[in-house]
Amino acid sequence: MLVAPYIDAFNPPRRTLMGPGPSDVYPEVLAAQSRPTIGHLDPLFVGMMDELKGLIQYAFQTTNEMTLAVSAPGSAGMETCFVNLVEAGEKVIVCRNGVFGERMRQNVERVGAIAVVVDNEWGEAVSPTDVEAALRAHPDAKFLAFVHAETSTGALSDAKALCALAKQYDCLSIVDAVTSLGGVELRVDEWGIDAIYSGSQKCLSCVPGLSPVSFSPAAVEKLKARKTPVQSWFLDQTLVMEYWSGSAATGGKRSYHHTAPVNALYALHESLRLLANEGLEAAWKRHADMHQVLRQGLEGLGLKFVVDEASRLPQLNAVYIPEGIDDGAVRSQLLESYNLEIGAGLGALAGKAWRIGLMGFGARRENVALCLKALDDVLN
Amino acid sequence: MLVAPYIDAFNPPRRTLMGPGPSDVYPEVLAAQSRPTIGHLDPLFVGMMDELKGLIQYAFQTTNEMTLAVSAPGSAGMETCFVNLVEAGEKVIVCRNGVFGERMRQNVERVGAIAVVVDNEWGEAVSPTDVEAALRAHPDAKFLAFVHAETSTGALSDAKALCALAKQYDCLSIVDAVTSLGGVELRVDEWGIDAIYSGSQKCLSCVPGLSPVSFSPAAVEKLKARKTPVQSWFLDQTLVMEYWSGSAATGGKRSYHHTAPVNALYALHESLRLLANEGLEAAWKRHADMHQVLRQGLEGLGLKFVVDEASRLPQLNAVYIPEGIDDGAVRSQLLESYNLEIGAGLGALAGKAWRIGLMGFGARRENVALCLKALDDVLN
């Protein structure tokens, strides 16, 4: 026998999380998550799931029937959209202005489809003009995929305009809303978004690990018309929906697919309930307001934003690291002395920028004040 | 705007979970899970992950370097093994004696590989004789895949003998240990298992949603020698390991892959720590002992086991529903009057059997007593 390791219980410190996510989790959400586990087919649990579906629909502003939480993080939500909708050989216009656009491209390639990449600079929004040129040049494209809020740079793209272009050129739109959901305006039905995914750990201030996803009726039609099986068994939405809603095949009864992450779903239910109580528009405004306070303070410290004001995300503030400043040392000092986490740069911005998150429960005056004072102390 | 739904907080009842999982969660695990969320790249968090890896290695009895928890349920753990190791066109011997063997077959097909199915009756163990015949008949087979403990029937197969056969015929073994881990003897290194996955919600008595996975050096070599990319970006273990352990490519530093389910990993750390404190052999014995008490009681009620004594799982007791008894009515009454969940039959046993789980924290005298008395009340 290999000997049992002796390990103490893990007692994490209380951090203030102002990085790119996970964000500060609502205390109510942590409490909800630790309620007693019940069975994933318990009538009370499936009732909770019905409520959860309604709450996700509200957050996305959609009436899409195929709306649920994938039992895995946002990256699995991304993969859910690509593996269900895109078949080998199909052409997808992929907008790339940061890490997550590139990840979309990799997803397209892994289903054996063809990615046509529209590149914009890191820190810029996706250009509708460039996208339209690509749509014109590739009349056989079936999808337009883009990131609404690029977590790697803090750039917000015009999802409404991009989805209108997709429609005009007969493409289905696939939208990454991991960082946007709950933090900035997002209207799935009104804007005609066909497939969208998000994450629990950003502006929803839930624990990480779940991905809200929604497919429009047109996306569902595309899924049903597939010529080949979905390559992932776990993410196959036709199977998953038999658990989330039942189906004609199961006589309307829910059937087992996988064991749902029961307690994590309690947490998501609670976080979306808090969002619904606050109201989406109030939450969007709170993020915008807190961003203005933070922006003023950061500029007062002489820090410069990576993204132009017009396409700047309130909930993810990327600022250049001043010359001569040791990136790692500053972040370590913030973490160790102030229990404050801010994010490192990612990809092209690694070592060049910090990412300061103001997400969900984290978008509060006290967090902004702490962050500004701690940065001031450490930098000056 | 779609109007915000008004929904109350969800307050689940306290159930005693004696179905096929999720099992009763340790109170310490629920407490650990609700500790403050910290960043997934926080030095304290990655230290916790190192401990967690050691704890998973202990539970599996392996020194495999590539050992981690997949950030999704057991079905995703299954898919992790197939999509990483098996390439299109390769041949896999798949043993099918219940629902999960069939799910393995579907996974093989979805990677474009060829499944050679060895069928045994539902409720029987996988027959090593039949497996050897298949290995002889298919000298080009590269994998042998089987379920150690079939959750759908309660049958335990001889993993040691099956893995020895795999080795003898130059196959890598892929083993489903979702229900076996922590409940019955399982020795990954000693038995020569090449790829194994489990679930958090069975004999580990953790919340559902995670899948411990381990690959032997031979499995890692097969992964590294792939001619084609892994079809899943999310489950690609070469990428995931850069987060779990760092890699030569990242200079030994951990790099971001996806946002880990931070709080769920706290929970798994705690449940495996409790298992290590009890000791694996003591936990195996406890499951066996409690099974004997339950068995006597169930037989006293006139109930008959689906599985022969020789291959019966202590932690999953499938018994036939007596003639004339209304399956749904009994389970509802147990749930509503006793807050006791037992499992329905699945697949070929739907409507014909109940599945009574004695898993992890649930394998206690008080649970056995409650279950026996409640069944006695309801049936007589």
C-alpha cells in the first residue's frame, strides 16, 4: 500500500478578487452552495432547475427553449457551441482580438471545420467593416463567431451590429459572453444571437465551474439537421436537454444523462436570483458607475488604459504597467500585504499590462477604494 | 426588457441519499466548499492543488505523474480517457455489462474508432474468458475498456485479471472506477491500469461535478505520440497539465487553461483528506461490513439481489422489485415520508430493480437501519 499522506484542512485566506475572474463571490451564494446535497433527479431539485432555466433566460434576455447551464466552466461552454453546431468542412468566420478569439479558432479546427480569421489588434474591438468584408469574401461561411467582451484585453465589441451582419449574410452567430453577462448590456433575442455561452465566475459572482448557454430556434434547427453525431458525448445538447427538460423521446420525462453538479447549481440559482432582484439594467449601471470611479483613480495614478474609451469594458480594466515597475513584485505585494488580487496580462499583454476586474459583487465602492489606495501605496 | 422573475431562495430538504449517487456528502466537505473563493492561480490555491494531486494518487494507489481532477463530472472523465488516448480508426475492445459499458462504446464511436463489444448479461461481471477470446480474435486492438463497478447493476468485475490480459495482449487498459474508488479494493499501479477515471459523488462523498483521472506513463506516451490533435480542447490533457503541473513548455510554471472550479476543488481536497485519515483499507472494510448488514436485512424482507454474491458490489445493492409493488409509489413514499432516496433501475433494469447505495459517508449503521425500517414500513 502507498502510505496515506497527512494533510491539513485547507483554509484559504479572505482575498478581494479584482482580477479577470473568479470575482468576489456573494456570501449568499457560498451559503446556498453549502446547503444539503439532494439527488439530481429529486422532484425538488428538478423544480429548482426549472427556476434556474428561467433565471438564465432573464440574464440573457431570451426566451430560447434550449437554455441551460453546462456542467463545466466557460471553456466547455465555448466547446458546447462549436461541437454541437459546426460540422467538419463548414466555414466559420472567427474574429480574433485577444486570447479567446484564438481559442474559438482552435475549437473550429478541432471539429474539422475551416476557420477564416478576421484579426483586429489586441485591445481593439472587432471591426464590423472587416467582418463584413470577410462575409462578402466567403459567401459559403455558415457561422460568425466573436467575443463580446475580451477578457484578455478589456475590449467590448458591438454584438448587436455583428449579429445583424451575421443575419444579413445568412450566418448563425456564436457569441462569447463569458465576461459580458451581467456586466454590460446584452440582449440575446433582440440582437438575434444564435448561440451564446458565459461563465459563472465573472459578473454573476458565482463560484467558478458552470457555463450558462443558450441556443436560438435557428441554432437548434441546425443541431437537429446535423449529418454527423456531435463529437462530444458529454456536451451533446440533444442528450443533455433530455435531462434539463425531458423530450418527446422520453415522453416529456427527464432522463439521466450525467450527474448534475447539484451544489454548484444551487450557487448559480442564488447568484442569478440576486441579479434578478437587483435588475439587469441596474447591474449594468452599477458596473458603469464603478468603472468611472476606478478610471479616474487609475488615471490619477498615471496609469494608461490599453483600450480606447469608446470600447472599454467597465468590468475589466486593462492598464499598462508603468516603465521600470516589476510586474510580479507589485502583484505579490498586493496579494500578500492587502489580500488583493489583480490580474496579470495574458498572451500578447503578458508582463505589459494588469487586468483589474470590477465584476458582479466586486463592483462596489469599497473595492475600488481598496484597489486605488493599495496601488498608490505599492507604486509610490 | 424581459421582466425579472421573482424567485425565492432554494432551501433543499435534508435527505438521506442511498441511491446510486450523489451520496450523502460529509458535513466537513460542505463546510470546506463554502470557504472563501480565491484565484485559480493564487500561490496558496496551487499549493492546495499539489496536495490534492497527492491525495488522488493515494486514493488510486498510483504514483502516476498525470493525475488530476477533471473540472466536470465522471462522464467527462470517461470522455477525457477516450479522446486523449484513442485515435480515429483504432480498435478498442469494450466490455458491456450495463449502462456505462454502452456509454464507453458510444465514446469510442464518437472519436471515430472501432469498438469491438464483449457483451455480458446485465448483473454479471465482465468475463475474462470472453475478453481473452476477443483479444485473441483482434490482435490489432490497442485498448481494453471496461467498467470496474457497474453502477447500473451493482456488478464488480475483476479489474486485476482484466488488466493483466490487456498487458498480455499489448493493449492499454481504460477503466471506469466511478463507483469503485474508495468503496472496494482498487490498486492502479499494482494492477497495471493505464487510464482510469472516477467521480466525486460516489464513495468519496464529495459534491458531484468533478472527475479524478490518472494516466500511466504508457498512456502518456500514447498521448504524446498522437498523429492528430485531441478533438476536445477543454479535455486535452497536454493543455490541462500545463495548468495542473506546469510543463517544460512553460518553464515549469503553471499556465492558465480554464478557470478551475475553485470551491469544488476545496471540497474534493477535504473528502480525500477524510479518506486518507480513515485509510483506504479501513474504508473498503467499512463498505463491506455495512453491505453485510444491509444484505441480511434486505433478504429478511424477502428481496432478491440482481447480482450473484461473488461479484456483488458492497456500495451498490441492486434488488428486484417484488411482484405487484409499484416502483414509483414506493420511492416517492420513501422520499416524502422518510426523506430517503433510493435509486430507480436504469436501462434494462428500469422498473425492475431498485439500487440502494452505501457509499462513502453513507455507509453507516444508522443509514442501513433507516433504509431497512423504512422499506419494511412501506412494503408491508
